[in-house]
Amino acid sequence: MNEEISITLPQPDEIPRREREDAMGAYFMMFAAWGIGLPFPFLNLIAAGIYYGIHKKKSRFVAFHALQSLSSQIPVTVANAGLLFWLIRNLVRDFGFYNSFWAYLAFVVALNIAYLVISLVALSRAYKGNFFYFPIFGRIAFDNWYGPNAPGDGEPEVRPNRPPEGY
């Protein structure tokens, strides 16, 4: 029989309210930075990095959500910065707005709307004490804070991987 390392995830009722609020705050940082720094696309990334740096020591639950929020903002920030620089270049040098610009604008708007919706879902789930995994970035954050090499309170519990009783 193979023995696997399994990590017991905290249940929603085991997570203190303050930790759930701090985890939710990781996603609120994105909204605050959008509102304040819309013309400066890297402001939300800096704010998320500071939030992660401050809150990562509070608990693994908070650190997971803060890292997921931070890492998922990187491609959105890069896309927003690309659009901003392309817009400024077109306005300053009068290159004109060709179809490729409008297609990129549509892509960036769709990406931001999708990110907004996914972040709202994650924010709500974090407040309830649940995990919500973004595509790609959820796995990165989970592996960092709950994976085999994650910092923890001690050795992970070793038990066989079996189906639940009664099936």
C-alpha cells in the first residue's frame, strides 16, 4: 500500500473571522488600487505585493489568498500596461488606431472583466472561510502554502489515500 503525505485543510468554522477578513482583503487591494491608480497599471501590483509581504505571516489561509491575488494580477497588469503604452504611443506619435489596437483593447477589457468576476467570487469564498482556486495561480499559491515543501506547524500527517468510508 502506498503511503502519501496528506495535508489537512482548515475547515471554514476553524478559521477565525479576522483571518477570513484578511484573506478577503487581499482581493480588495486590487479594487482599491484600480480605483486610485487606473492610469498607473503597476500600482495594483505594488499594493498586492505589500499586502502579501505584511500578511503572509498571519496564517497559511491568509497567505494562500494573498499570494493567489498577487500572482494572478501579474498578467492582468502586464496587459493593462501594454495597452496604456500603446495608447500613449499612438497619441504622441499619431500612429493611428488600427484594427490590431482595437482587438487588443477588446482583449484587455475582456481580461479585466473576467478577472473582476473571478476576484469577486474568490473574495466571497475567502470571507466564508473557503478556498477558491484561480486557474494556474491557485495551484501556485496552494503548493507554496499547503504543498509538501510549505512552511508549516510541524510534520504533515501521513496516512493512506483511501476513499471515504461507506462507499
